[in-house]
Amino acid sequence: MVVGLTGCNGKDAVGTNADAQDENKNTVAGLDEIGYILPYLRSDSLNPYEAEQLINQNLDLLLYDSLFTVDNSFKAIPQIAESYSADEKTITVILKSGVTFTDGSALTASDVVYSFKKAKKSDT
């Protein structure tokens, strides 16, 4: 860890001051408010059910929340789901309240059904 921190001098690879870069970060296209850029292929989809290239497929874990995650024993852990019940043909999911999309609109059961149908049709 000490070796990794000794290379930090406040300048980036081309020698500009990191503080000056912070002042201009909102003017650079593609930067978010923290200053990170995620690589992706514009020629491919960012829809997790339609993306064909691995680089875009891997972004779905960073861009989208799941109903569930799985623990080390493959047990379903609710993420945006509050709870669920299942039998041979039916899954009933109770969604957490207050879950919204980035535009502020509420996540609905219809959104989950739509995504589930897209997932069933997807090769991934």
C-alpha cells in the first residue's frame, strides 16, 4: 500500500494539476460529478438483455440494481425486493417502497414483469 501511495503527487499522467482538473470536471463531456468515466461501446446496447459485447454486459452490475443478489451459498438475498414467495409456476415479489429510477419515477410491478420477460427471451 505504501508503494501505491508514493506515486501520488497531485499531477496526472500529462502533468496537469489535479486541482485544476477538479475545477473543470463538469465541462468535460462524459464525466460524472465525481469524475469517473466508464468505458463502453457506443455501437452496442447498454440494455443488459440486448448487449452483445462483454464490456457492455459487465456494466449492468454497476448501472442497474437487481431484485436479488446471491450469497456464497447461493441463497437469494433481497436487494430491491422486500420479500418473495415461490412455487412451481409462480413467483410473488414484494418490492421495497421508495425505489426509483434515475429520472425519479417509481419502480412498479409492471417494470419488473417487463424486465423478467426481456430476461426470459435473452440469450444472456
